[in-house]
Amino acid sequence: MTKFVAAAILAVALVAMPVLALGSDQCSLSMEVSTEGPIFNYITGKPYTLLLTFANQTKGDVTIDKVDVSCKSSTDIKLDMKTAVEAPATVAAGANGVGSYTVTFPDGAGAQVLTLVGTVQYTADGKSQSVTQSRNLYVSPILELTMLPSRLILGASDEPSRVGMSVINHSDQVYKSSIDLTTSGGIRVSPASTEITVEPNGLEAFMFSVSPDGNPAPGHYAVYIDLGKTKDWVAVDVPVNAKKPSGKISIDGKTDDWTGASAVAIARLVDGSKWDVIGRARFAYDDTNFYVNVEVNDPTHFLSPDSKSRVNANPPSDSIVLAFDPLVDGASAPSGEYRADDVEFTVIGAEGGSVMLKTFANAKVVEADTKYPVAFSRNGNKSIYEMAIPLSAIKPMKDNMFALSILVNDSDGTKVTQTEWGGGLAGKIDPRRFVPVMLTK
Ligand SMILES: [Ca+2]
Ligand SMILES: [Ca+2]
């Protein structure tokens, strides 16, 4: 707005006091997008008028060669634009040339900041030149949906698991339809469908509850929300309930002390459709430690002779990685990286000499021996990892809960096959994919 006003004042000044134009040989461009009243955002699917004003402040006529309007956005949207008034072919000295266009932001463009860029190529005094102007616009869908929370952990408190949802109708028409909710399976949502009426520029709030459907495996689920033109989803995590063991767990590579512990399958997607279970992890805890037992089906146990770098040994050793997000705030890390509370351990599987290394802590990569109890053994074609991680090493914990992911590196001396439980470790680090673990009473 400031630039446009400044350009308009300058144009008026030039008309009123032509003497000031002497020495100025510039052309300028201003861009305006129509609004209705004091609006804060533009909505999708509604036509707006875009006005491009080209001010010729040179001493001669200029020829307009080309007018171009483009749209920059994070999602690469395609702007629907029609010419309403063609820009003139020539603009006389001291005059303005105006072109106007009807622009519509497509469905799916909201909610984001778009940058409209207008460029005019012109010839003045035999020289080809161009002038550019841009505007940032906040575009929202006609129906703007906000969910609180956007990530739900089932059973994290005694309260029923509810999600609050607000619908803002940015249009000047009453919106009357239904909100339809579906799930990825394993969880139930109620009510599955709600009739809604939202007044023009009005807001309505709704609530739905999420509960387990049967006994879903710990992991990631989703509630999909469909309002016709607007779609969204809520992440739902089913946590692992780690319990206190019936007896004492000895870190000795033997698993007879793990009876009754919570177990999860470690599986890999094969051919895009079939799950191949390659092992399992079991969890337990007491007042001092969090205990983990990982069993991996592995016919070829390989330990690298390269001892210089244990984590990045070449060729790589059989190993596992345990990564903790103690605050369970991975979902709020927009870049999907480790945060300062996150801690990662790597265990190298060597019978009689297994080591657990702290490989990420305090927001940086490290490689330090933990001195925490750890054992490794082989049983036929199985590798058995057993370890005790002090609870003090995975603090600050939130409501006796943290999020965890496990990566199994199965090496045969040449290649490594990686399998994850949770996720966010094999490729780019992404604690949003870690699965919550609750230390239950
Ligand atoms: Ca044991
Ligand atoms: Ca192996």
C-alpha cells in the first residue's frame, strides 16, 4: 500500500509540477489487489481485481512490450488470471497506463502467503527495460479449519481423547454441509459425521472424540477430516505401555527375565505391500532404568574389524540405534530435526564386548561410551540386544512419557539393511515419527 500511495502522490506531483519531472527518466509500477472492506486475508475460489499501474516519468512516450503477472508460493499454485482491461500499447510522457486482471486463487491454495509479481517490459528512448513490483497476500481457504490438538496421544491422561475443531467461513454465503470423519483403522471417531451451518464470516466450534478400536498396535494413526473443499487430518498415536517387570531384569544377553513385558514387532515393508517381521523389541522400567530388549533375525552376524570409528565403521557392524524424544515435542519441530532434549544411543552388537554409545545429545552429534549396562548374545540365527538406560538420561520426561524410535542396522559385511520401529532415523532425522512410550503404574 505504501509504495502504491507513494507512486500515486508522485504521479499527482508530476502533473501539478511538471518542472519536477525534469531529470527523472524512470518508469514505475504499482500493483493493487481489490479488497472488500477491512479484510485480513484473501480467500480461494473468489475473483479479485488486480490493477497494474505503469507510470511513465520519462520525457518521451514509451512502448509497452510485455506485461506479466506470476505467483510465487510454497506449493507452486496455478493462478487463474483473465485480462479485464488490456494494458495500452504506448504510454505518453508523464501519463499512467493501467491494465486490470481478474485473478482467482485456486482451491488448495490456502492457507499460505503468496507473492504476486508483476513485470512490465517496455521500450523508452529506443532502449528495452523492465520494471517489477510485488505484493504478499495471505490466502485462506473459504472454510478455514483449526484443530486442537493437532496430535493426540491415546490414553495419555484420564480424560477422554477429544479434539476441538473450529470452522471459519470466509465467504459471504451461509455454508451448510457436513463434516465427515474417517480413520486409518485401529481407532474410532465419534461422531463420524456432523451437519454444520456456518454464517458468512462466522465461526463454529465442534468437538469429536477418538478411542481405540479393539486393541491397536502401538504406532501412528490418523483421523481424516473432510469438509468438501477443505480437508485436513489429525495425527493419533497409540503409545506403548511399558510396565514394571515381575522379577529383576539382568543385563546378560539372556531373555528368560522378560516374560510378560510389552512387546512390539519390528517390520519392514517389502514390495510396497507386505510386512516382513525381522524382530521384536520389549520394554520395561523400574525406579532407576528403562530396559530394552531387541531381538533381530540375522543369519549373518557381522562385526567390523575397523575399530577406529565404531559408529561409522567401514564395513559397518551389526548395530541398533535407540532415539528418544523426552518431551514428545517432535511434532512441533517444523524442520523435523532433533531438538535439544533429544538423545540417541547406538549399540554395537559384539558378544562379550558390546558397547552402547551416546551418539546425539544436547543438540549435537557425539560419540561417547555410556558405561550403561548393555549385553549382546547370539542364539541360533538371532541377535539379542539387552540394555538398561538410566531414566535420568532421558529427562526431562513429560507425564512419565517419552517418544522412542528404534533402527536396526543388519550388516553382512558389505551391505546394510535398515529396518525401523517408529521411524525418522533411517533417512532424514524426524522425531515426529517417534512413538510415545508410557511408563504405566
Ligand atoms: Ca536378561
Ligand atoms: Ca547381520
